[in-house]
Amino acid sequence: MDPALLLLSLIVFLPVIAAVIIAFIPASQVDMIRYVTLAATVTVLVLCVIGFGVDPLGMGWSQDSPTAYDIAQ
């Protein structure tokens, strides 16, 4: 499977999976619902940063393709 397709699928379907998990947690366990929501949100954020092409450890871009700003100059 193409890594980009896998990444995009995870970004799209991970919130759906988290919503299904949250639907089965009793309403009395508010903290558990919050933790599952937080975990899903942080995971999707990290996947989006990876998909966007930012290298979080190097504080730079992991792709060297020209941007619209570079082309306009």
C-alpha cells in the first residue's frame, strides 16, 4: 500500500474510529471520554504534521519542492 494513501486514510478515519469507541464508553466516565478524545486529536495532529512535510526534530521542511512563493519570485 502506498504510504501517502495510508497516511491520508489514517487522518480521515481515525476520528471516526475514536467516535465509535467513545460511543461505547458510559457517560459517567467523563475523564475516559476526554482522554480518548485527546489521544485521537493529538494523533491526528501528528499525522497531519507528518503529511504536511514538516520535520519536527529538524525544525525545517522535509520536502524540497518549490512553493508558490518561490515560483512567484
